[in-house]
Amino acid sequence: DGGITQSPKYLFRKEGQNVTLSCEQNLNHDAMYWYRQDPGQGLRLIYYSQIVNDFQKGDIAEGYSVSREKKESFPLTVTSAQKNPTAFYLCASAGSHEQYFGPGTRLTVT
Amino acid sequence: AQSVTQLDSQVPVFEEAPVELRCNYSSSVSVYLFWYVQYPNQGLQLLLKYLSGSTLVKGINGFEAEFNKSQTSFHLRKPSVHISDTAEYFCAVRPLDSSYKLIFGSGTRLLVRP
């Protein structure tokens, strides 16, 4: 089965802790993306990577970090510097034209 | 810079009625256009896309959309909706001068009532 997996589906953390969200794809796509979604808003781009060992900041990168050591994997770390980390996080990879999305991870920080 | 506007945040409609979800965009370069659907607590699923050619594109679940270049619009339509169509719908554009970046609208919640 080809697709994108994100784990875990729900994640709870205490304020001040870093947390890493997993994203894996077996679609052989070069490009991968992380988005944040808040209620009543569209998707906002956090980071993206067009190729292994390279990534660029999106519109809201502050308080987040990523790595792209393998083509299949693009983990996102939400650091303690992110002021409002509670949100729904979506990972995507890109084929020729469109992006394909994972099922998302809902992060709650208290 | 590019932007996407979905003017209707919520569209209530009765089952079996037709529906149109509006999307307008602004871009100084050519774009590809997409509609995605999101069910609660899930990722986004591609409904349809316009790349080139015929301006009327058909997608999954009986949806279609028409690209109007002069009005910079890409409205989504369905002639008869079902309860199961209740979801959030996002319009997105990919400017052809970027590297696979998508710009999303804020979404329209379609609420189908029996």
C-alpha cells in the first residue's frame, strides 16, 4: 500500500517539552511538507524539503525544526520555543503536480 | 504574491440539493488549481485538479469544477449532495514559479442536512 503515515495520531505533552512528530512516505516523492492547521483556518506551511539533506522554512517556521536524512522520512520537532503548539499537524509529499497528505497528528500541549 | 479566497466559511444545504463552493485566486503567474476535501480528524484528500486543457474538470464523488481565467475563479459544484458529503473543502493553487508549494484558502464547511 503506497501512502503517507504519521504517528502518533494523538499526542499529549507538557509545556516546555520538545516533541517530535513522525512522517514517512513510500511514494518515492522527492518533496515533503509540514503544515499546521488551527480551527477555522486553512493550512499554514511550516517547513518543506525538495530533496534529501535540504529543507526550507515556510511561513511559520519559528519554534519548529526538521531534518531530511532519508527520502522517505521528514520528522518535525515542535520545540519549547513554539508559543502555541496545540494544533493539528499534517505532513504531505508531492508528486508531479499535486500533494498527497497523511492522516495528521493532533498535538495537545498543557 | 498569491492568495486564495473562499468567501463562504460555511454552506448549509439540504440533501439531494445542488451546491456550489466558491473559490477565487490572485496570482501574477499561471497556476495549477486544486480542490481537497477533509473529513473530521483526517488528512486532506484530492477531489480534482486543473492543470491545462478543458476548463471543466470532473473529480471523485460526483464533484466538478470550472476554471475561469478571466474571473480567476475555480468554483466547485455538485448537482445533488449526500449526507456523506458533509466535510471541509479547501481550494488551493500552485504557482508555476514555485517549487511544489501550495497556497490554500481558509476552507468552506459543507453541512448537508436531511
